[in-house]
Amino acid sequence: VTTTPLASAAGVTCVGTSCSIANLPTGAYHMDSDLTITSYSHLAGSHVLLLVNGDAAINTNIKTPSDVGNLLVLAAKKNIYIDPNVGKSTFALPCINSSCTNLEGIFTAEESIILQSLGDTCAEGETPDKQLNLAGTFITNSLKPFKVGGTGIFQNRRSLCAQDANFPSFTIQSRYDFVPQLTDFYKAPSVRWKEVNP
């Protein structure tokens, strides 16, 4: 697969490793260092693969249209960090449509995916973290089954303080429209069987 340097792609503005990404056409793009996404808009009908040779930090909502033909895959060599300001201050249960989602895509890290928190703010006046709503997939320890002994995990450091009893700080919903657009390598096999009398 031929990849394009992300920083030189049309619609991308980078200052150091912080990049604003707008309307990338279908293709594979790479960043040879860490990447911080400060803004993102998805071009309708495009399949975008972002390869990060380091940590990826997401500091903005990422929306991928639900029409057929749209796909975003972000793959990090190390960790993916979700900024505490990505999310919603009004909590929902369940999050059933794109009006309440904050991240839409397939996000994969060879190490961990970490939902960052504002800190221990509950004891200091009940300032809760934002609720993060994902439409798509988080994959940690992504080299498995090709490598054993990985230590990557999903870390949810967020708290809704007193609202933890009523709402989750993280929700996830499926984006089935992504599945047919993946290569066969990522698709789970479908097996049918039936018992036949001897």
C-alpha cells in the first residue's frame, strides 16, 4: 500500500505534530511521529486510513457520515489518548444516533486507548467529566494474535461524579456500515452448521 505523508496532504494543516484535517480523499496517510488531531471533517464517500508511528491524541469530535462508502481507520503504533474535552456535558442513555456521538470510526492501538479525565474534580465541587459516545470500534493490543504478551488495555479514567449512578461515562454503538468496507482480514468468519441424523 502506498501512503502519503499526512502533513503534506491537501486539506491538512500541521503545526509540529498537531494537525487539523479537512476532507481527505480516499487513501492511506502516515505520520512518522506522534499525532494530535485538533479538528477533523470527513469527505463524503471517502475511505481514510491514518497510520501513526507513535502516540495519537484526539482533541476534537470526529464524525464519519453514516452513508454507504464512508470509513475512517486510525491506527497508532503506541497509544491513543482521548482528550477530556471530547464528549458531551449533557448525559444520554442510550446514545442511539449520530446526534449524540463524539467519535465515529475504527480506532486501533498497538498499546492502550486512554479516555483522559479532567482530574479528581468530583470532590472539588462536583465538576464531572464529559460522557464519551463512540460509534464504531476501539481495538487495543492490536498485534494480537500475531504477538503475545502485549500490555495494551482500554482505560476509562472518566467519572460523571454523582451521575455515575444514572449514566455511563462511556457508551459504544455499532457502525455496521463499516464492516462491508473492511478487507476480509478484519471480517469475522460466518459459520453455519446443523446436526444431521446418523
